[in-house]
Amino acid sequence: FVEKSSAEGLGRQVPESCCILTGDPLLLNSADPSCIISPTQSNSYLSTGCYTKFSFMVTENLNLVIGAVVVVAATQLLAIIFSFCLCRAVGQERDYYYKY
């Protein structure tokens, strides 16, 4: 991460998501503004790691994750059904014009 972020020129040592956040977690507002430059045990998840924190958040909100997966799968299934209906309708229309 440090090698890739050096191209930005901000001197980031950790991503914003590894800092302890305040407010809405989607906005990535860190409690300590210097966390991305100099992370410590008190202002970041430096000892636990991002993967551990991410897996904890997923298991903590497992019902939301399962709900999102079900909604996405149902949407995909409906899209497949509608595409088959559209292909069938176009095929019937084409057959009508070629027969008469």
C-alpha cells in the first residue's frame, strides 16, 4: 500500500478505512486527522489489521450481507427472465413479418 500511495504524494501509511472513524463510516471521517500519516495503536486498527476488522464487521452484520446477496440474486434472476421474454417477443414479431 505504501508503495502505491507514494505516487499520490500525501505520505499515507495506512488507508482511511484502517483509522478509527467518527460519524458515518461510509464518509471515512477519521477521529484523528493525522492517522493516515502516522498511525498508532490509539488512532487506528494497526494491531488488529484491516482484514480482521472487515471480517468482524461482516460477521456482525451478517443479516445485512445475506439480504444484499439475496436482493442482487433476485434482481439478476428477474433480468434473465425479462431478457428471455424480450427475445421471444422479438422472435415472434420477426416470424410474423416474414410469413406475410
